[in-house]
Amino acid sequence: MKSLEIKDTYIKKGLVKKGSGLERTIVEVGAIKIGGPEVVIMAGPCAVENEEQLLKTAQIVSEAGAAILRGGAFKPRTSPYSFQGLGLEGLKLLGIVKTKIGIPVVSEVMDVREFDNVSKYADILQIGSRNMQNYALLKEAGKTNKPILLKRGMMATIDEFLNAAEYILAGGNLEVILCERGIRTFDSSTRNTLDLNAIPLLHSLTHLPVIVDPSHGTGRSDLVPHMAKAAIAAGADGLLMEVHYCPDKALCDGDQALHDDEFVQLMKDLSKVAKAVGRSLYRPLLAV
Ligand code: PEP
Ligand code: MN
């Protein structure tokens, strides 16, 4: 087997923030530290649909202990006839809900031309699986000082994933969070195959925080809790999960969305798993 050797400079373990003495990068969003001892939970709908949906979901996930609200305003959809996201209107809703609830937001940027708009409203910019090798977007991400949540391409090797991150770091932005979200394999019984190997492997190769998205990784809400627990046990620095108050009515990815109650229960279970492996969940002040 070919051993992985990352030849480039910035992502390699030990080269973080030269001279800082830090072994790992910790991405800070306000008081939240991604890549530190605590596990950071990011949750919310796949897509921003309307203010009521977003506000309700934000309240539920933050009270249950999620630190960051997710929600796509620009959605990469396989079919051009599927809901494409609310665009700028969706970003504005994220801005409103963020202020009302006091929770930071992660949202996807799909196009270099939308970079400034998404940056205005989101605290973390997501570069999705389909754009992991969109080099123009990666270079733009390198120029900003906003944290970037970079998702693994659905067909990307670890080497390709790290090189995509390298583009951002080489451009001058060291605030990168890697996200394993499942890859395509020969098996079509689940949407993707969640590669949990990637967590310890990426930690051994790079100093960057590694989070896991069990929603896209499985495509099935009944599998999400199991893989979320497994990801924490395998050392993930955080989780990104989709939650909807009525998954049957979701405009996007309803099959993999946890219902509010399922999410609340899962947070309790994740807390126990974290404790069992000597960690804890980051608790926002809002959490009960
Ligand atoms: C998402 O997070 O909603 C998304 C589209 O994810 P991915 O890029 O992993 O498919
Ligand atoms: Mn989704």
C-alpha cells in the first residue's frame, strides 16, 4: 500500500502557526474552540426554508447544546428542478436568527461571486463536497480570514482532501476545519459510506481539526445517532448534523434529518459517549 506523504508545507502536522508552540490548530469562533479538548456540535436544517423553521430549529438545537447553527442558503442540488435554496434571502434569515438566538452560523458558499455575501452573514464558510476541488473557490477561501469548513469530496482520496485544504492554507488562511462526510463506494445501500478511518488518519497527518457529518455520511436518520457516537469515540473534534422539525416536509435531505426530539435525545447520549472517552461536549451558555 502506498503510504501517504504530504509533501506540501502548511497542513503537515507540526507546522501549525510557526513558532506558536501549538501542535494543533484550534479554530476559534467567539468562545467556541474547534479542535480543542471539547467536542463542538453544529446542527440545523439542511436548507434555510423560512424564518419560522430556522428560528424554531435554532432554539431547539441551541437549548439542547449545539454550539453552532448550520443552514444552507445556497444549495448544490443534483437536479436543477429541485429547491436551490433561498439565496440572499436565506442568508438574511440566518443573520436575523443568529442575532435573536446568539448562536454562530455555518453556511455554504458555492460560488466565488457569492463569497462576500456569505461572509457577511456566516461565521464559518462551508465549502461542500461537490466543490472540494473548485480551485477558484479554494483560492478565494485562502484570502479571507473567516474559518472554512471544508468537506471531503465524495470521490476524494485523503491525499486530494489534504491538498484541497493546502490551497486554503497556502493562500494565507489557516482557519480550516476538515469534515468527513462519507464517500461513494460500490455499496449503494446507504447514501455514502462514512469513512471513520479518516478521523485518526487525518489527525495523524495534519494539525487541522477534524469533524464528521453523519447525516450526509449515511443518508438515513436512523443511522445518524450510531455514527455520531462512533465519530466521537474515534476522536472527532465536532459533528455537523441535519435537524428538521418535520423531516417529511423538508425541502432538502429529509431522509437524513433528525427530528427535534431525536436530536435532543442524541445530545444526551453523545455527552455520555464523550465522557466515556475522556472528553466532553462544548456547552453554550444557552444550553439547559
Ligand atoms: C450540506 O451540508 O448540506 C451539503 C450539501 O453537504 P455535502 O457537500 O457534504 O454534500
Ligand atoms: Mn444536506
